[in-house]
Amino acid sequence: MLKTRVITALCLLFGLLAAVFLLPAFGWLVFVALVCGAAAAEWGGIVGFPVARRRVYAVLMAMLCLVAGMVAGLQRDDTVAPFSLAPVYAASALFWMLCVPFWLRARWALPGAGAAALVGLVLLLPPTLAMAHLRLLSPWLLLGVMAAVWVADIAAYFTGRAFGRRKLAPSISPGKSWEGAYGAVAGVLIYGLICLSYFAPGAIAGARIGATVLALLVFTAISIIGDLFESMLKRQAGIKDSGTLLPGHGGILDRIDSLTSTLPLAGLLALWVAR
């Protein structure tokens, strides 16, 4: 199992790097639309869509991502500030910051197919569009944001294993602890401040350091919430993984659960800086 996980992880890493740095803007937009469609198919499985409906939903989501990206100009290399994405990012931010915490506390179940399709739309469309948007600004910016999520996951895992005592959400994800969450916060703060000191020193100069630290704290909290949200829905569905596309890793949603909540925030911040 470990060998399979490592091989799959390396293939994913090299495939991602090749796509990020070699594909033209339109090719990358098509790529993220396919990711959106594949994740939508897995979402349909989690919420109990029949196979035929799952396929239709996946195709519609992929097409919607592609069309929305083209309307925003994400197929062109000269697009810098696609402000038409602001409502999409804002809807995502409101969903993760105002709705999901209460959802996790109450452990609501999705009431029907229509609600499931709508939640899937809010869950998947903003982050995939943010992938296209951030990559246009800089491939390194996109990778840096994604790496922050990976740092949070890795720091939480090792800190939780070493020091974990108090369960963070035992009824949702028994393996997660408050100590692991604190480790994720520390890891992202260290990573973020180091990166910003090199690439954007103005962000940590003077009074701005407080706002930067707060932003990193919110980013980490939203990352954890994104992970817990998918864990809760999988537990309600009685499944361990969202899919089987990635040997040893489950499905695409298993690998992007925290990115679904954090990438739109990064996109919204990028638009705010560009205004």
C-alpha cells in the first residue's frame, strides 16, 4: 500500500508540474474543467446520485467550468484581474465561513438531489476557476497556495501523531486532534512568513504583519474545515474514499478537500490586491 501511495503521489506531482508549467492558458483551463468534472462525478457518488445522473452532472459541471472560465477571460495569457469571478469567490467564502461551521456542528444531511447539486456547484466551481486564475498570475503563486495546504496537512498529521490527546471532531474524523490543528497553524505561519519575506516583504512590514498573520490563521482554519466537511459527508454516506481513481489515495476529492475551501479565498485576495 505504501509503495502504491508513493508511486501515485510522484505521478500526481510530476503530472501537475508539467501541466502547470507547460500547458497554454486555454489548455490549463480545459485541464481544470476536467478536474472539476471528475470531482463532480465523485461528489455525485457521495451524495447518492444514480450512475446516469452522476455522469450527466459531471459533464455539466465540466462544461460550466470551461464556459465560466472563458467568460472571465481565463483562456488568455493577458488576463490579470478577472473581476467577474468576485461573486463566485465571495459565495464560496460565505459558504465556508458562515454555513459549513454550523453544518459541521449540527451534522446536517443533504435534503435532496437539488440541494446536493447546488452544494456541489459551490464546492467545486470556485476552486477550479481559482486554479485557472492563480496560474495566470503566476504558476508559482498557484503552487505556493497549494503548498500551504499541504504544509497544513503534513504538520497536522505529524503533530497529531506525536502530541494528539484531545479529539477535534471525534464523531466526524476521529483521527484529528486539537494538537494537530495547532501544528497546522504553526506550520502555515512559518511557511507563509518565510515565503512572504522573500517574495512580498511589504506584506510583513510594520503594521501589516498583524493582518498577514490573521489571514494565515483564517486560511489554515478554512483548510481544516474543508477537510472535516468532506470527512463528515463520506461518513454519512458510509464510504471511506470519494473514489478509486488514484491508487492508494482514493479519489480526486480526497486529495483536494482542503483546496476546495482555500483556493477561492486566495483568488478573492488576488482580486482585492489587483483592484
